[in-house]
Amino acid sequence: MTNRLWELLALYWRNDISNEEKTELEQLLLEHPDLWLKLGLMDQLSFSKKPLMNEEATAAWADKVALEIEEMESTPVILEQEPAAAKRPRFRVVLFTLLFLVIATSLFFIYRQQDGYKLATTDAGMKTRIRLSDGSMVWLNAGSTLKYPPKFDKETREVFLSGEGYFDVQQHAGKPFIIHTEKMDIRVLGTTFNVRSYKDEGFEETALISGAVEVLVKEANKVRRVLLQPNQKLVVSDLKHIKAKNEGTTIIEQSENMIIERKALSAIGSMDSGQVVETAWVRNRFLFENETLELIARRLERWYGIKIIIQDPQLSALRFTGRADNLSLEKLLAILQEIQSFNYSIEDDTVIIK
């Protein structure tokens, strides 16, 4: 019950839930309103969620929940003791109605303030879209944080990214847009591109869709400038995470600790379609091309909000290529099993691969 509820909530928060799944989620909430309390969802739902319902829809859904609970509580029940329990139903209706209203109306992002900047953070299984003060748009993937000023009142427009974001930057003459990550500074004027910078992956990449960008790679006291053309990406990796060299890769520079590579984007179908693996997540598509199981596991953790443990180190190095859209975790794992053989078990919110 718990795992299925989490899966449906993740789909709901990503606005990627089917009508049948919406019905299933609604039924779960109607039948088991106590799950919200037992799972501690109040703490999880009070921040970093994208609004999916207006006030009218929220009120209507809350009224439906209250009605179902009231009907359930009003059903005659023979009690052997506790005659005072007859006063509880109305209290429970009010409690759960208020609880649901708080939950439903809190499905939005609360932007924290830090040193005059706003911070937007996404939890596992969730994404959001942010409009900056200059009109630029940022799609923020799961497990990511964007730090940005309320207004761009300096000579440059600067933001700070940890995680993954897809940027559609508005052009402002003489006022470049700069994204800072741990290893890179990406400088643009007006373009669309994707930046990936998760701390647990051992690499960072900038994938350019249109326009032009200049990437400054930072290493100790040294800075390397690289210009990207459309349909190219720059990958900056820690050497200890490099297992094998991919075809179609141009090594720009290699040091004792880092390797800088230029690669072509991975097209879905033909490059003319404009669909590439690097930005598939924006359209709620889960694609993987020659990725290790270790890397896929990290992505699945963010995608589904679960923990994955790979017990056999040899399994971590297995590589997979495939696509899985709008699937439950179990179905996606079954697809991976068809590509490469492994066993797994699910215990609560943890997947153990062995």
C-alpha cells in the first residue's frame, strides 16, 4: 500500500499521472485518510511542490473526502463498549478535512531566502518550472536546487545550480546569463540548454540545444574555456569515475584528476526531431543510453524517491540502453532485467539488487 501510494504521488506531483491513476490515488486517499498521518506526509508536502489544483478544485476534492469519511463514520456499528465514541466521527471529519485542505493547498514551492537570493528545491520524484525576473524559464529536475536573485539588477544575470536544470534564456544585449556549478561556469546570451551537476554522479555536463554557450571549466587555479555549438555537450568527469571511453568523444583536456570531453547529443530517432536523451526528462521520459546500473540507480532514486542498494559490485558496471515512460518502479526494473540479468527485492522504500 505504502509503495503504491508513493508512486502515485510522484506521478501526481510531476503532473504525469493518467486518469486511471488519478482515480486510484483518489480512492486510496478516500479509503485510507490515516495514511497521510502514518507516513508523515505533512512534513513532505509542506514545501517544494508544484501547484496542480486551483482553490476551487481543492475545495471540491476536500468536500468529497469529507463526505466519504462522514458517510463511512455514519454507518451503524455495534459497539460493546466506549459509548462516548459517538462524538468522534464529526471531530475526525473536521480533522481530516482540515488536514487535506492544508495538504492540497500546500502543493507549491516555498522559496527560501539566503544572502539576498531565492532558493528553489525539488524533492525526489518531483520537478518544477521557474520564471526568472528577466523572463527566462528554468525547468528544475528532481533532487535539484536553484539559487537566483529576485531581480537581475547587476551587469550580469547569475544563478547557481546543484542538480539538473533545463534553461530557456531570454536574450539581453550586454547582460550575459551565467550558471555556476561546482566545476563549471556557463555563460550565454540567449539560448536553450541543459545543465547536469549532481554531486553523487562524479561528472557534470552542459548540453546545448540552440544558440551558443561558453563554458569555463574550473580546476584548482586553472580555467579552461570551451565554446559549444548546437547539438553538442561538454562533459567534465572525475577520472576515477571513467570506466570506458565512449565512441564519438573528443577529449579536450585531461589532467591528473579530471577529463574534459566534447560529445554529440544522443538523438531520439533523428536529430531533426529535436528530441535528445539529455533533455528527455523535461517531457517526463526516462531514457538511458549505455549507462551503468550504478548511474541508473542514482537516477531512479531521484525519479521515484526510493533508496537502491547494489550488493554485487560487478552488477554496478553493467550497461543498459532503453526507454521507460510512465511506468511503475517494478515494471521498469523488469525491463532492466530483460536487458541484463539480475535479481532484486523491495523492502519498504528500499530496492536491493543482487
